Amino acid sequence: MGMTMTQKILAAHAGLKEVKAGQFIEAELDIVLGNDVTTPVAIKEFKKMGATSVYDKNKVVIVPDHFTPNKDIKAAEQCKMVREFSVDMDIENYFEVGQMGIEHCLLPEKGLVVAGDVIIGADSHTCTYGALGAFSTGIGSTDMAAGMARGKAWFKVPGAIKFELVGKPKKWVSGKDIILHIIGMIGVDGALYKSMEFVGEGFENLSMDDRFAMANMAIEAGAKNGIFMVDEKTIKYIKAHSKKEYSLYNPDKDAEYDETYVIDLSTIRPTVAFPHLPDNTRTIDEVGEVKIDQVVIGSCTNGRMEDMRIAAEILKDKKVAKNLRVIIFPGTQNIYLQCIKEGIAEIFVKAGAVFSTPTCGPCLGGHMGILAPGERAIATTNRNFVGRMGHPESEVYLSGPAVAAASALTGYITNPEKI
Amino acid sequence: MITKGKVFKYGNNVDTDVIIPARYLNTSDPDELAKHCMEDIDKDFAKKVQEGDIIVANKNFGCGSSREHAPIAIKASGISCVIASTYARIFYRNAFNTGLPILECQEASEKIKNGDEVEINFITGEIKNITSNEVYHAQPFPEFIQKVIDSDGLVNYVKSNL
Ligand code: SF4
């Protein structure tokens, strides 16, 4: 029987000719990732295991991004522990403030992850790298510890749902709108255990940044991973960023999928997820009048260059609405610099927005934009759970960069077509 | 390896907050956690449970947070195995990694009732319901998952395999 893309990558990394859904395997790891929240716990487990060195100092990546630049003393202690560990283990890819970015924007940009890789990360949005045709998934701290020690992880081979993308998205519709649409359709446990595999000629109409945003939110449908087929755009991206060798794994013609959805990208509307789950979606036409107190543009979902450009296109020569806070945080230092070069930083500041250094910041209610009780934000982040951006009685609405930027001008959730 | 015990039966979406409420997460001591295991869904669980007993539930067992305290609490309470029709995937990993045996079996999860006496053979995946005299089949653990469980979790497994 044929295999899916995910199954082929896993088989190759387990030294097997074939794997089937449900089978347990042990796979070799190309990258093991951790951040300032999960790595401290993993370091403790790593020591309990009796490990004294990491399996490959070039394959462990540590990015302190959640509470950095250090938010408070506790965060500073966590970061200190992670920094010392990185020095002790001689870890090549530890990214200090000044070089660091939001991990899932940073790793592809630094060329650390490429097509055909198997990647685990102690962060649930590690699934982002599926955009490059890699198998990439989030795990717990004990798994990270074992991965650092042995360079291997066990997996149960997932079944898959096929998303056949056709057509071309309209103006102001980005990868975020498409993935919100899909999650709204299948639900937050719609892809439990499974791979979401994105194929079909329509995916070639999506930019790499669109694909990163979509793979990023596979976890919000309960999926183990999301993965895109590789086309010329992917290869161009990989070659521009990485010297690593990549491998291509296309799904077999007779690969078995549990379900198949055909998605016509030309019919998707700008989409918003209402509180408190990412599957509580409405199209922009159904939103009604929702007043907001804060706009957040950034995160590992939508903190990339294209997101910044879309926001700038809408905010250019305009002012943000009165009594509204608009916070924009790019994903990496490179994106930050590019925004300066293209004049985008100036557009944001002149419009009256905050333009911040890269950090997870408000996305997880960490710092840099916490909500008070009763306040509402529209954000290009990925989770709108109770209390995600601050007080449990605050609300987060999720959207793509165009809707968020349009809303910044009015103070209400706004259709960018009407600006 | 064979285990036998009495069944505690629950429904769909048993989340990590009912398995071990967040208010008890200020410790990671297994025995302390076990005292509050399942407290918010079955307040006498900790008093009634005996060494070897089995939890059976329906779909999406262990959904919610990634806290490893959940499988640790279940294991420390004396439960020898959890059977469910499906698991949330991070719980699934964490269970094996902390040395708690879990099986997936739709039929067992539908047919087994609260209080039934059940015997499980981990090598063959056979689940015998002694009370109703029925047999169900789950996929047995592959060899290395069995090794992880036998080593009492991933930390010890890695320790002996470095
Ligand atoms: S930006 Fe948000 S979702 Fe992404 S890694 Fe940071 S906290 Fe997690």
C-alpha cells in the first residue's frame, strides 16, 4: 500500500522501507528545539538521565523567545539556566537577544530546517516547518531531554487527512484566513493524531509565508503535523536560506487518506475566530459590530515579512483609531531590519503603532500588551483560549494581518475591502 | 506481562484538569499528586482505587494541557493501565514517557462497564472481561515501547541506553 508524505519521511528516518498508520517506530532526529519555558524542565530531565553531552551540538537549537528580553527576575533565571547549559554543551545554535527571533520564524530563516527533515520541538507550534516539506511536531520536555541525549524519538505513525487546494485566493485573503476556514470546518479535534497534508495545484498560488501560517496552526485542529508538498517556491526558499541537503517525499498515488477535502481558495473570505476557540470562526461578512481595545500583529503565525507588508499597505499615511493600542512585533531581527529598509517601520510609527523587538510577548499573555478584564483584542496570533492574552475576562479574536490592520484604523473589527 | 483489576469507567474528553487539577501542581511528588487524582470527576477515586485497577474511558482521553503530572498521578494512584478509544496526542506521549501503560481499543471502551473485572495481556494486546466473559483486542505494544514501560519511563530507559 502507498504512503503519505509524512509516512515516507518517517520510514526513511526509521531505516524502514515501509510504515503504516498506527505503527510505532523510532526515528532519527535532524533537529531538537527548545525555548526559555520548556528547556529548563528538559535540562533537569536530561541530567536525571545521566546524560553529559548532547547527541550533536549542531542539531540542538535553543531559542529564548517567550519572556525575552527578560520580562522579570524569574524569566531572567530561566534564561540564565538555558544560557549556561548552551555554553556547557557548546550548542552552536543558541540565539541570544539581539540575534534571536520567535523560534518558528527564526529556524526556517536561519536555514536550520529543510524539506525531508524530522524535527521535534518542546513547543506545540513546532509543526510550522511542515511548510517546507518536513515532518515537524511538538512534544513535552521529557521527549526533548531524550531527543537531546540520544538523537532519536519514538512516534506512532499517523494517518492523514488530505486537503486538495484549488484556485487562487483573492486580495486580502492570506494563509491565515485559509487555515482558520479549515479549522472552522473540521473543528479543534478534527485532525486528532493525524497529519494534515496540503496538496493540489492551488498550493502553488500560496507564498511561503502563507504556508508557514497554515502549517503553524495544524496543532489548533489537534493534528500531529501539517505538511505541504514541495514546489519550486519551496526549493528556492531553502536554497536561499540553507546549505543543508534536502530530500523530497511526494505522496504515493495510492497513499491512504482517512478523509479528503477539496478547498477552493478563490471562495475563501477574510475569516475571524471569535473567543474562545480557534474553530469558532465567522467570515468578515458575518462579524457584525465588534469594538476592540487592542490590535496585535505578529507572532509565529503572522510575524513574517509579507504580514508586515500587508499591514503597512493598509496603514500607510493613516492614523490608528483614537483610544486604541496597536502593537506590531516582527518575527526576527532580519524582518525588523527589512521593515526599516523598506520604510515600513516608519509607516507603523507614524501611524501611531508600537513597533517592537521580536518576542512572543502578548501572544501568550507574557508581556508587551496584556489585556485588562473586559478588554478585547484582535490578533494575528494562533490561540484565543480563555485568558490567553491577559485577564480571564478579556477576549481575543484571531484574524490575518489585513483584517487586523484595517481594524487598527477604525477600532472595530473591519473588512479590509472597505478601507 | 499480565495485569488484572477492577474498572473505573469514564466518558469522553477526560481532560488533564480533571485528572489532576491545576491547584495541586505546586508539587511534582507522585504520591502527593495521586491523592488528588480524578478528584474533580470522581471524588472518591483516590480512596477506592487499588493496586492494579484499570481506567476505561471513551474518546480524546487526556485532552488539554501538556502537563506530565497527569499520567504521573494516574500511575502513582496504582492504576495499571488505561484503555480508551482515542487519546489526545501529547497525553499519549507523556503516558509512555512516564511509564504508564495505555491501550487504544474502541470495542473495549464501548463494552466494558464500571466495576467490571478485566485482565490485560500486554504482550498480545488481549483484553479479557472476566465479568461479562468477553474478549477484545488492542494492538500490543511494539518491543521498544514495552522496553520504555518496563524501564519505568523514558528517563530510565535513556539512562540504560546511553
Ligand atoms: S509566538 Fe505565540 S504561539 Fe508562537 S511560539 Fe511564541 S508564544 Fe507560542
